[in-house]
Amino acid sequence: MILISLGLIKIKKFSLVEKYLSNVCVWICDRYENSGITSLGTPRIKEIEQLMSEYLTGFECQQEITSFTACALLDLSFIVEDKELFENISNDLKSVEIVLKLFHILNDESLISHDNNNILREMDAKCSTSFCDEYSTIIKYERENNTISLRDDSLYFIIFLLRDRYFPTFIKKIL
């Protein structure tokens, strides 16, 4: 979702990225009405089991209320700078009571590991449904406490593939 969206933003295909993010939002909301999706760092077999659990008997399903994917989706809709898109996605996520799960990397040592103790992990159930510069209560903390000194922009791609949430503050550097 992240790399596709960033690619579409980079080539200025805003109508396509907006349609894509809206479709992703519908999929996420549908999943959360039933069972949610697995947490970050879950083994692949458990991810498959979670996705298939409502369709096949014998699979275990663990009800999830938090979502990093929903957080990344909201961040991406913020970057597109379409107020209506952001507010629609935010309202849809709130309507199915998804709680945003945040992973903030605040230093260089935490860049490539999802289970590092230096990564700030938070839940944000009260993010703003209005398009504003600090729609999440955690963004201000992130901006004030970041000490990352990236020497190469290509490192951003490693971060996003793993689990970071630096979209609102840093993503435009590579776009």
C-alpha cells in the first residue's frame, strides 16, 4: 500500500491514489467489522490464518482493534493533501472503531528492527477527523524528540517497508 501510493504521488496521479486509498479503506473497514488483521511482526502463517478464519472452519481468529495499516492509510491520505479524502477515511476508520497503532522511530539504532526498545509504541483512538497539521496526538511528540540523522535517502524505503510512521513529517523529502 505504501510504495504504490508513494509511486502514484511521485508521478502526480492524484486521482488514482485517492481512488486506491479509498478502496484500501473499504477493505480495512470490512476486515475490522469481522475480525481485524494481524499485528505487525506476526508470522506469515498467522497472517494467512487471520485472513482466512472467517471463511474456513478450523482456523483461529483473534479479534483485533488496533491497526498500523490503518495508521499508514491515514498518513498517506494526509500527504495527498485532499481534505475531503482525509476526513472521509478518518471518519470511516472511526465508524468501525479501529484504534490507530503507532510506531515512532526516534533514533538511528531503531531504523531496521520492529522490536527495538527505543521505538515508541502508542495507540491513538482520538486522532482528529479534521484535516489539520497535527491530526494525531503523537505527531507533536515525534517532531520534538526525533534524533534520526539519515545520511542516505534510500534508507527511507527500508523504514517504510518495515513499519515506520514518519509520513507527516519526513515523507516529502523523498517525494
